[in-house]
Amino acid sequence: MADLTFLYAAYTIVWAGVFVYMLWLHFDQLKLRKDLELLEEVLHGEPE
Amino acid sequence: MRPLDKVRITLLVVAAILTLVSIYLAVLYAPTHTTMGDVQRIFYFHVSSAWVAYMGFGLTFVTSLLYMKTKDLKWDVYAYSSAQIGVVFCTLAITTGPMWAKAVWGVYWRWEDLKLMMTLVLWLVFIAYLVLRANVQSRRKKANLSAVFSIIGLICIPLSFAANRLWSQYHPTVIATEEGSLQASMGFSFGIALLAFTILFIYILLTKIEIETMRETVEELKQKVGGRHG
């Protein structure tokens, strides 16, 4: 029984870790895309 | 859709399918280990995580060398991206190992085991690498210091990988030893898990490189906007 608890804990750590890291990358990417669009709008969209 | 996005999505789909297959193989297909019992099934993803960490750190070293040679910041972006992935997967290996150790050895950690200690040192070296990068403002200085640091960090990679092979330690040597050799079905399950993690590594690496390249562009544009308004 204790063996299975360690097994579940280890599998949870691995898959939750991978999932959270990928989610963090995804949100980082979304934020940067938004910043990039905004900056390009400021640079090219504003009147000279 | 850009060609790179297509490649990334394909990699993600393949990695997801292989991951599900590898979980099935590790949990249901592979036989229960005769002496260790079910807890041995941790090994499939613990070793795969460590494998990705070694790939990440190894790639950091190679790209740092390329940066030192060419002074092209593109290589520094590659080095940083692979170092971060290495740290994440090394964290997974370092936290899942003690789960197995507690069940088999009765303790979470053995301070006298060189394999464990060298992996801990390797992990700390690359955490220091990330901390160093976060605290240096000048882009060029950050790249130069990081490259030197990761080249020094390389010493820990072979030591961590080979510690249990060179010196008799507690940590088991599963591959390339007769006593630790796997049954065919265990070997197959392990191979699929390694393949799934390798493809996952490539997918995450491409994503991370794209993010960091985008961050560089954002910083450049911010300076341009600042220049216009300042």
C-alpha cells in the first residue's frame, strides 16, 4: 500500500510538473504576443 | 499557420499520444519487479526526466560554446532555453527519486551516494545559472557570464551521469549492466517513455526559443518606443 502511495505521488509530481510548466510557457507566450502587438501599434500606428 | 507552428503542433500531438501509451505500458503492461514491487514503476518517468535534464544541460553547453565562438546572441537564447528545461526536468528527477528511495532503501536521501550528490550539485549549478541571468542587466554581459558559467557546469554532467558506473554506490545502474538489465517488456516500456520525453523536450525547446526570441524583440521595440518618447 505504501508502495502505491509513493508511486502515485511520483507520477503526480511528474505529470503535474510538466503540465504546469507548459501552461506557464503558454501564458508567457500569450502575454508577449500581446505586448508585441501593442508595441507595434505604438510604433507604426501613431501619427508622425 | 507558419511551418514552425505546424511542426510544433505535430510534435505536441505525437508527444501526447506517446505519453499516454507510455503511462499505459509503465502501469499495466510492464511486469511488477520481483524484489522492488510496484514502486519500481517510478523508474520509467524518473529516468526519462533525468534524461531530458541531461539533454537540456548538454545542449546548454554546446550552444554556450557556439556563442563564445560566434558572439551571436541567438546561441545564448538557445542556451538559456535548454538550461531552463534542464532545471525543470532535473527538479522532477530529484523529487521522484526519493519517493522510490523511501520505499526501497527506507530513507529519502543518502548523502554518501555520489550519484545523488553530483545530481544535486548539477541542479544547484544550473539554478545558480538562472539566478545569475536574472540579476545581470546588460544583455551582452549576461550572455558572456552565462556562457562561462555553463561551461564550468559541464563538469558536473558526466560526473552525475557516470557516478554509479565509476564508483560502486547505492543508486542502481539499470542500463548497461548485467545485474540491472531489464526484462524485454520493461525495456520496451522504458524505450517508449524515453521517446515520449525526448519528443516533449523538442516541443518545449522550440516553444521556449520562440518565447525568448519574442522577448528580445519586445525589449528592442520598448527601447525604440522609449527613444521616440524620451
